[in-house]
Amino acid sequence: MTSKPAGNTCEVCAGELEERRVLARFRYGRETIYIENVPAWVCKRCGEQYYDAPVYKRMEEIARHREQIRRSISFPLAEFDLVPTP
């Protein structure tokens, strides 16, 4: 997660950025939380996401108060070295 670069160009691939609402993965300490409907700048070419400083600060605040989060999701988690190759 990085802040929006100057201009409207992706720092990874030089693609054009567009404003979207995203499901953001946010690491805080040793934990990861997901936050819905986060305003972000997303590269049209590679999908890299950028956040304005006030948005990032709000995500930090949400993470600091994660005990108030009422919904959770579950998903399969594989270990890279343990997944069989075809």
C-alpha cells in the first residue's frame, strides 16, 4: 500500500490510475484485516492500489480498534511449498 504518486501514473508499470472503491487488505502489527469500500487509486494496467494520506490514516484507525469489527470472513490458506504440482 502506498500513497498516490504525483500525477496520475502508476509507479510500477506507468499505467493510468483511476479512482475506485476496493476491498483493501491492511496489515497492522502481526495481523491482517480487510476493509470494504475503501477509496483508492487503482492502476488500469496492473491493479496496483494507492491511497491518499487521510484514507490510509483512517484504515490505521480502523485497525487500531479492530476489536469493534463485527463481521469476519474465512478463506482457504495454502502453504506455497506444500501445494502439489501437476
